[in-house]
Amino acid sequence: MDSKALYAKAQTLMPGGVNSPLRACRYVNSEPVFIENAKGAYLYDVEGRKYVDYVYSWGPQILGHQDPAVSAAAHAAIDHGSSYGAPCLGEVTLAEAITKLVPSMEMLRMVSSGTEATMSALRLARGCTGRKKFVKFIGNYHGHADAFLAAAGSAAATVPGTPGVPEEVTMHTLLAQYNDLDAVRAHFEACGDEIACVIVEPVAGNMGLVLPRDGFLQGLRDLCTKYGALLIFDEVITGFRVAPGGAQQRFGITPDLTTMGKIIGGGFPVGCYGGRREIMEHMAPVGGVFQAGTLSGNPVAMAAGLATLNRLAECDYDALEAKTKALTDELAAILASKGHPVCVQQIASAFTLYFTDQPVTDMASSAKADQKTFATYWRQMMDQGIYLAPAGFECAFTSFAHADEDFEKTIEAAKNVKF
Ligand code: HOZ
């Protein structure tokens, strides 16, 4: 069956034919291709077409697909059983590796997705402070737990109101524009003793990529410390992406809690949350805050995650960042020469090209980017074998598997785009 036939059948079986809304490609007025295989920097669809991948499963595959060490570790783990629902060596080894690379995470809990990680971290922050309110940023996306579905980014931004989420649940979610420290200060001045935590993507990645302004993260740190609230860095995207120790290492800010996912599972379903020992010991069975999961600490995910972190220790982050910058500079120049100036936001191996000549610093400015022009660009890049996220409000990722010729092919494809 080709992609068209598969999509037709999928729509009879799954809402929109997909298991996650973005994949339906509606934001670029298109239809999905169905993937049959992925290796290195490439995806192959069911019709055998090859694509240079810039999605990489939305971030986890920083080493490229089927990295030999990661695949070998996962296969070896499966040979010992795919799930125990009991403690295992792999979860201890991976937890130790993460705590070494991210020292603010003195203790952590493994879960099965980024959504579970953020949901559990919020419960923990509320449980250990005894406060209900929390601050989140407009356009930040922390997974789909109810409390976070207020002005959330990514595909959630396309369904304002989010039916099914009672206002009683989001009434404690205090909103601020990203990078607007004054708005956060105002919340604290109004009800600082009721705020359990501030949760932030230290580099926003779900309204396109948006960098924190100088002083923004430090300002959040200072406000949380002053009012006795916890600072949660949602590093599901930035963890092991923007630096080996995540955004907290790159920007030199220590959060109280961190959430992770994606890269730490090497492409398998995983998440984790962690922080200072005295905070984490509020979790059951030591403390009274509850969270549990059959697949938490799954041995295959742990093995793939550990192999990924071990491989990353040999990788040159600076070189990949430099190559990514050269790519985005070139793409920006090509698009500008075609009469479409773009605002480039890039850090390490992640970037977004916004079709706007204005700076992008928050959701309000991100929303001004021209999505129709992005859709034209996206379709023609796909037709030339360049696989980009099917929405202008997402990031693109490069990987250690991308070769210079993949970037050259991408640049040639951009040159051919007609608006
Ligand atoms: N949460 C992802 C976008 N930031 C999309 C996940 C998916 O569709 O697989």
C-alpha cells in the first residue's frame, strides 16, 4: 500500500489517521507520508523515497537512526526480556549516568514519556510546597496533562479552549509571555505564597525555537528563590541537545527540578524527572506524593538510553553547532534572495526558520510568522527529499549522522523552491 492508501485506511481507524495530531500534516495543508525504514540521517517511505531527516522523531535520534551501538544495546536488552515491572540494573546505571552529567538531578524517577515527567514534577512541586498555583509560559508545551493545556504551544496551540480540560483544573495555571520577567514578577507580587513552581522550557521549542533573553532564566531563578517556589526546567527537548548537561549547563542556571525525555531513551519511550534529594524524597514510598508506572525504567529503553549517552560522550557538539549555523545562515540567505526574509533562531543542533522579518522572542511574535509561505516551502522541500516538521511552529534538528552532502542537498533544494 502506498502512503495515500495507508492514510485513507488509517483515517477509518484513528482520529485524523494519526496517533499525534501534527503528523496529519494539516498545518501545511498536506497529507503524511508513511515511513517504512530509517537509517543514519535518512527516512524511507513505503514507496521507497528517501528523505534527509530534520525531525529525528522530534528530537531523540541525535545520533541518527539505528546507531550501531544503540541498536546493539537494545537488541541485547530484549534478549534478556522486554519488560519486568521490577527493578533492574539498567535503570540504576542510566540514573547514575544522568545524575553525573546533570548534577542538579541528585535523584530522579524514570517514567515513560515527557508528558508523564512534567505531570509528575508538577505534582511533586505542589506536594512538597503545599501550594496549588504555578506559572507557565504562553507557547511553552509541557506535554498534554490537563494543567498544562492552557495557552500551550505546538499542536495544542491550534485548539484554543481545549475541550475536555475543565477550567477548575487550569484556574491555578498562571500565564506569562516567554521572556517577560515583569509578568512573572507581577504574579509573584500578587500571590507569591501560593505559587508552587515556575515551569519553563529553558529554550522554547514548541512555538518554533525561541532563545531566552539574557537574564531571563536567572531572573526566574531569583524570583523562585525569593518566594520559596520551585524552578522546573523542562529539558525534554534541550536535555543532551544544547549541551551534554542540557540548557542548565549551557546557561549556568540550576533549577530545583528537571524533566527529560526523548534523547535519554535513545528512541524508546522514556521520560524522567529529578532534582535535589530532599525534594525527590517527597515521592512515595519515601514521602507521600504518588506516581507509578508499569513500564517505568523499562530495561530496553534504559539500555538504549545509556548507549546513547555513552556515544554522545564521544561526539563533538561544537562542530555540529557550527555546521548547523552554517546551514541556517545559508538557508536564510537563499530565502531572503527570493523575497522571503526569515528570522533564524538556532542553538546547538536545533533551529527554526520563521517566515517573518521581525524578531521572534515569544508566542505573540512567533504567531506573526507566515504559515502559508512555510507550507509552500515545506511541500517543495518534501518533494525534493528533505523531511521537515510539518508545521512552522516546530524546531528542526540536525544530528551527528548528517554528512556535509546532506546539508548541501538541503541547500540545493531550498534554491529550487518557488514561491
Ligand atoms: N510533541 C511533538 C511536537 N513538539 C510532536 C510529537 C509527535 O507528533 O510525534
